[in-house]
Amino acid sequence: MSNKPWIVDDELWARIEPLLPAWPERSPGPRPVDDRRCLQGILFVLYTGITWQQLPLELGFGSGQTCWRRLGRWQQAGVFEALHRILLAELNAAGLIDWTRACVDAPRAREKGGEATGPSPVDRRKTGSKHHLISDGGGIPFHVITTAANVNDVTQTLALVGVPPVAGRVGHPRKRPDALLGDKGYDSNPNRRELRKRRILPVISRKGAPDILGLGKLRYVVEQTFAQLHQFKRLAVRRERRLDLHNAFVSLACALICWRRLNNPPS
């Protein structure tokens, strides 16, 4: 990775630029800051975790307020989710997605407050939010849901398994793994029945019983994905009070993880 990972190279920009909403030809006011520079300002905040007000003007990315507004505009247009889908399709076309199993997990993310927050199950005096993540068998992120910290993991199982269709191969886009791996936090007989109905094999440890032998060795990939996700300092400690802007950062981070995997596939 470059020592300046917020710099957008030409290959990545070629995938992002067509997704961006066009500016009106005769919009009032001064000419808007170049989209590519604004994106690099957004990435600078995502990687470093600084506040929008601290974004240095000398970097040439525009003001923090400008980048913040552009982030909201692009999120409303579905840019980051679309980018994530495109890169998943490219990974699928390259045979880099492991559909034999998917893994789910949900460690709590620290945050300052805002939408989708609630009392921490560990410390009721503090509010928090939680990222619920589903990845493929190799740790590629499919989908992330942000909820309050006191939302039980098991309640998000079926929502996570509803993976948006992934293209890239001949035939219908793929949208379900063969099996779902989860720890005891996902123990639910109704969910098991629903997963089987969807032709997904539930491999989930039961509460009060020993863990399924070898399950941890297969599930470690989702923990690695969380480690990658929270290397983006703006996600390690949530600062966005607006849930839509936080989700914009999450989708962008997932897309960047996919981009890295596409350029550095496992040997």
C-alpha cells in the first residue's frame, strides 16, 4: 500500500467516476472542487480519523465542509454501494469469492453518539453502535449493517444473509452462500429453519454446548476482515452522528478492501 493511501490511482478512478452524479451545467456560485480531489479528501478523513474541520487546505482537497457535503451527495446517489457491488462482481469473475461458506460476526464499535446507538451491553453508562458483518469464506466483505450496541447479533442474521446479488459469472447473479458459519451469538432454531429453507446450511454453535469442532479455524477470516475495516480510523471510533454518512464510510471501506484483494489476490 502507498504511504498515502488516500491518493486515488487512475484504475480505481476509472471505476468510480462513471458512478458520480453530474453537476448541473449552469449551477450558480463558484466552480465546484474537482470530484477526484474531493474523494481524496474524504479518504484522508476515513484513513486518519481527523475531524472535517481539521482537513488541511494545503492538501488541495477542498475544505472539510466541501468534502462532507460531497460525501452526503454521493451517498444519496448510491455511489459507494454501487462501487462495492462492481468490485465484488470483478472478484467473482476472477474466481476469488469463496461461496462454499459465509461468516458472520459483530464486535462493538466505539463511537461518540448519533443515530443507531444504544446502551453498551458491557457498560450501560456508555452508548455505542455495532457493525454486523458477513464475509465470504476468504474474508471478502459482502455486507455490513450498523445498529445500536445493545442489538443482539441473532436479530441481524437473516438480514445479513440477504446478500445483494453479485454478478461476474455466466447465469443469474449469485446471492447466497452454501453455508453460514456463526458463533453462539447466532444460536436460533427459527433462524436455522429459515436458512435451510433458503438452501443455506447453518453451521452455528449452540449455547450450553461445546463449540463445533474446527469452527473457529474457519471463522477467523471474518475477524481479519473486521481488523481491516477498523484500520480505517474513522470507523474504529464512530464520529458521524448521521447514520447515512457513517454508512457511506462503511461502504467505501468495504469497497477499498475488495480493491486491495483484487490487486493482491491470495497466493
